Amino acid sequence: MVKKILIVVGILVVLIIIVGFMQPHTTTLSRQKLIKATPEAVFAEVNDLHRWPEWSWWIKNDPTMKITFGEPAEGLNASYAWTSDDGDGSLNIIESDPGKSLKTAIHFTDFGTAYGTYTFAPAGDSTRMTMEFSFENGMNPLIRLMSAFMMKPEVDQAFEYELSALKTIVEGKPAAAPSK
């Protein structure tokens, strides 16, 4: 009986490893939403790291998180670092193209670096904002499996919250007067 259980467990472990190795080396997740505002207005909310606590899923849902902002506060090379019971890290804006796109490097102390990309495309009287999150899974088949089955639902939930919060914030502000 014990021998049969060990054989079944061994087969399950081999299957998990095989399925893990079949997962991609890089995981990229994205979501988009239309926001009734100019690309510049939406970009301004994301480009200024001091505004992130108003809409960031991760900041809102971690009561132990303590944030320290770096200088500059917005645009290229803006940064913040965090400490938390769930882990420490930092975020840096590594590309900032006003009104068009922004890219961040997110350094997790225990898990390496991930990248966030935000694009702002005109769509009639609105902006199609796209959030993207990508990270290397490496060679570990268990990390690959976690990325495929555990990380995706959490990141999808974060994207939906953040895009909805940004939509509410930006659409709630008075529209800027058109430039002449």
C-alpha cells in the first residue's frame, strides 16, 4: 500500500514539474479601459508617484506598507521604496513619454524585478489606457506554475481596481481648457 502511494506521489511530482517547464519563461499580463479624458490628464495621475496611494491596489490593500518617496517625485527617475510584512521593494520610473507611455521597474527584494508599462492612446473623446505587468519566471517549474495559476488572478484583480479607480479620479476632475 505504501509503495503504491509513493508511486502515485512520484508520478504527480513528475507531472507538476513537466507542466511547470511547459509554462513560458516570461509572464505578461495586461488590461485596458477607456477613460473619458485626454491622454495627458490620465498620464499625469500615473506619472506622479505621490498620487499612486489614491489608486494603487497594492498600496490600498497592505495596511503594513510604509512608503518612502524619492526625488524627483514624478517623471523619469522618480521612485519610491516600501517596507511591508509581505516584503520590501522599490519602484522606479525608467521611461516617461508625456501623454503617451510610462514604464516602471519594480524591484522585489525576495523575487527579482518586474516591469509595469502604462500606455495612453487617444480614442475619440477618451483615452484607452493599458496597464501591463511582465516578469521573468526563470527556470524553476514551480515559479512558472505559480505565475500561471496564482499570480494572474491577483494581477487581473489589481488591474481592474486600479483602472476603475483612475477612471473615477480623472473623470471626476474638471476638464482642462483646450489650448489655443
